[in-house]
Amino acid sequence: MSWSFERLAGPYTLTEGPAWDGSGLLFSDIMNDRIMRYDPGTKRVDVFRTGTEGGNGLMFDQEGRLYGCQQWARRIVRYESLITALIGGVLGLLIGLLLGAMTTVALADQCFTLQIPVLYLIAFLVLAAIAGVLAAIPPARRASRLDVLEALAYE
């Protein structure tokens, strides 16, 4: 069997941890402290996350959450809590804007207008991000107290 290789991106100094998310390939660009994502549909490689503390060894669990090893910080982390919180915040804003617009249209004959307070929208997204980080702390603390060998044996 003969193999042929095609360079998709790079050159990179040190890459690791390829993980498939169902539509793209994530991999670590360790020396540049980031996770990259290759999209085979567009053939693009974009930055997925920065500040990974030398992240490598990526994998997804059965629920689609991304885990990785932070070699410089010497820990294993889950990357999804902040993303999930921001997605929830954005969806909440969109639903609120849609309902506000529908209400304005329904009450147009009574001189109602839709005003969007941009500062409040930004504050809402910041609060959603903070809530996501705070929600991730208790499970992370529990996980940090586990004996690694015992946790691995559980599976």
C-alpha cells in the first residue's frame, strides 16, 4: 500500500492531539499556545482557542465536550463550559430580541418602539461568561481531588 501526504497547514513547530469533532479536526499548536481547527469543507485552518498552557492530547467525551492536557500548568481541563455559557447567552439575546420585535409589531398601532440597549446586551454576555466559569469550578475541584488511577479504573 502506498501513501501520499498533503500538507493542510503549517509549517508548525510542534503539533499534537488531533481530535475530530464531527465536522472538523482540532489539533494543538503547542509552541504557539493555541488549538487550531481544520475544516475539510473549506480547507481552512483557523484558531479555535488561545492561551492553552501548552495544550495537547485533545479528545472529546461521549457528550461532545473537549478535554485537553495543559502541560505547562500540569493539569487536564475541559474547554467547553465558557463556550456553552456564551452560546446560551447569545441564544437568549436573540430570542429576547425576536420577542421584542414581535411585540413591537403587534403593538405598532399603540406607538410602541423597539429600543436595543447595546450596553445591556454586552453586560448580559459578560454575565453569561462569568456564570459559565463559575459553574465550571465545582466539577473541576471535584475532579482535581480524584486519584487518577482510580478514576481511570472506573471506566
